[in-house]
Amino acid sequence: MISEEKRCAEDLIAFIERTTSPYHAAGREHDILCGYRTFEDGIRAGQDYYVSLFNTGAVIVSIGKNPRGALRMACAHTDFPCLRVKPNPVLTEHGYGKLNAEVYGGMIRNTWMDRPLSLAGAVALRSDDVLAPKLCLVDFQRPLMIVPNLAIHMNRKVNEGVELKPQKDLLPLFFQSDGGDTDDTKKLLMLLSEELNVRAEDILSYDLNAYPCERGCLLGCGDVFLSAPRLDNLSSVKACLDAIHNWDGDDGIRVVALFDNEEVGSRTKQGAGSTALSLILERVYSALGFDREEYLAKVLDGFCLSVDVAHALHPNSPEKADPTNQPVLGGGTVLKVAANQSYAGDPESFAVIAGLCEEKGIPYQVFTNHSDAAGGATLGSILSTQIPMRTMDIGVPLLGMHSARETMGTCDQFSLTQLLTSFFSV
């Protein structure tokens, strides 16, 4: 019989396979969001709602029959480091057709070399209303491109470390020109029109990212590891969605906020640095009969989990880890702490989540940055400046963060989902 931990891990792999762009990560098409209403249906107690944040983010709100109970929130981000296709992208040189692309976020560039890549995202089409173009999601779900390495015979120092320049070295190989009457510059538009069954001349714009085609898998002796693209941060997105779907309480309001653009700073209309979530929360509480003073009191008394991946101790570079706080794959959810507040926790918030883990028998561990290294950050501290409430940063530990393919412990997704489900239940 398959274990709960393994089933949860395989569900994550399947989720990642069909979630190939922020548009797909934040879309209402996920099975667990079927039946969720929109605010246009009327905001009432005892109902579940989905709100799009400009197509690449989303807010999911579950209102108990007694909405005057506690406010609990969990937040994650939908974007990931990748190559994004520029407008007018086709470059033809020496009979080869390449796509002009730019680096999005802090990707480990050499991990994208020699991998079959596909394209996913959104395409905006001409409509009868110039102010409302039609937006179509697209995912080719097949290999279309590759970024080829230069052979070692032509670059003898490649194993000593070579800088990859995005405008020169990271342009995906897309087609081979046949020298005929076909306009090569329209190759991408023609491919999009065929895939979407629309006229090429009706395509006004697009937002497309490349992604590795290889499916995630379990590996290691006893299948103890999970390898997949986009674990940062689809592992968190999946756990948040599962947790709010699992909530069956009647007391209070539960919220999952999925933000875009964390990898480039969060300061966008659909990022954690915007006022979007605070406006949505105020709209909900107002519709339920709360005055502004009551709404503000609920926010200040609320609790938010900022859910994003954490660094695991690397088996080949253990010296990079903090001497006393060393999360490992399979060790459970990580609670992240930083004195400079790049992570948003404080002693009270830490104690609440650690105590909840201990009460429910959920394994957890602690991450702090090595003091001699500049650490990362995530959306928790940014969001808490817009919506001030107790906040704690948590997530699963990873190896190879920002690689084209990352590695986590197989059982850690189950631990994270357990923690978020328990958090929503208290």
C-alpha cells in the first residue's frame, strides 16, 4: 500500500507537470478550486471564493458560518526563475532560428543548458472591445527549443567555470530556416495561432516563459528524494491550496494568497508589495457587516504563514550552512529566522508554529543564514508591511534552489501540508 507521504509527493509531481507558468499556477482550473465562487456572486458567510490577481496571482477566501472568528492566512508565490520570451523574438543567423529571451529572476544559468524546453503562458487576442482583449492560456507540453552548450573542444576552460551571457549564450534554438518563402520572423506567431486555433493577425501580445519538459520523479534508495522543476515555489502553492480545501471549520475566515513576481522583488500590482490583498480583505469584511474599526482589529489580531522553500544543508558543501541550524531533506518543515528581518518571524510567532508542530506530531527544523554569507528573503516581510499581523516564514528544504531542476525530501510535502491544515484548523 502506498504511504500518505508518497501519495502526497506524487500529487505534487502531477501538479507541477500541469503548472508551467504563473498563469497556470494561479488559474481557477485546479480541481480543488472547482465550485469556488466569485465576489460577483455576493459575499456571504459559509461560502468559498476565488479572486484573480491580474491573472498570475490569486486570492482564495473561505468564510466560516461565523466570520467573527480568527483570520488565518497562508501566502506563496507563483513565479519561478526562467527564460522569458521578448517581443519580436525571432533571430535568424547562419540558417538557425533562435528566440530572443531574457533571464527572469536569479536562475542558475548553466542548469538550463542542453535541456528540452517548452513554452507556456498567456496570449492576448484582438476582441470587439479594445479595452478588453481576450486572454488565452497556452502550454505546448512538448519539446520546442534547446539552449546548446559550446563543445568542450571549443571551450577548454568550461569546467573551470564560464560566465554565460544572457543575450549571447542563453538564446534558445527554435528552428532551422529552409530559405523558402516563409517569413521566419512570424514562426512563433504561426505556432501560437496553430496551437490556439486563432488567426495570427489577431495575436496582439503574449507573456511566455520557457520551462524544462522533463517530468518530476522520486529517486534515491527507498524513493526518499523528489526531483522536479519549479519546486520553488509550487511546493508551497500546492500545500496552501490543499490546506484551504481541507478546512471544514465554521469559525473565522481563512485566506490563501498566491502572489507573482517574488523572484524580482514583489513590487508589482500582483506582488506581495501591493495593497491588493488588504483591499480584498477589507471588501470581504465590509460585505459581511464589519465596520472599518472591526476590520482593522481583525487584521492586527490575525496570523499569516509566508510559505516559501528553504535551503537544506548541502552534502558536498556543509560549510555553507549555519553551524547549529542545519535543515536536511526529509527532516520536516523549516521555520526560517533572520535577525535582519529578511524573514518575518518573531519569538511569539515562532513559538506558536513550533508549538503547533509539537502538538500535532509534525516534524520541523530551523534555518538561519550562515553569518558570513548574504542570505535570501521572501514575501513575508514585504507583505507584513502592507498587512501588519503576526507572520512566520516556513517552507520545505531544498537542494539546488533556482536550478532548472531542484531536489527535496519525499516526505516533506506531507509535513508542510499537515502543518498548514493544522494552522487553518486552530
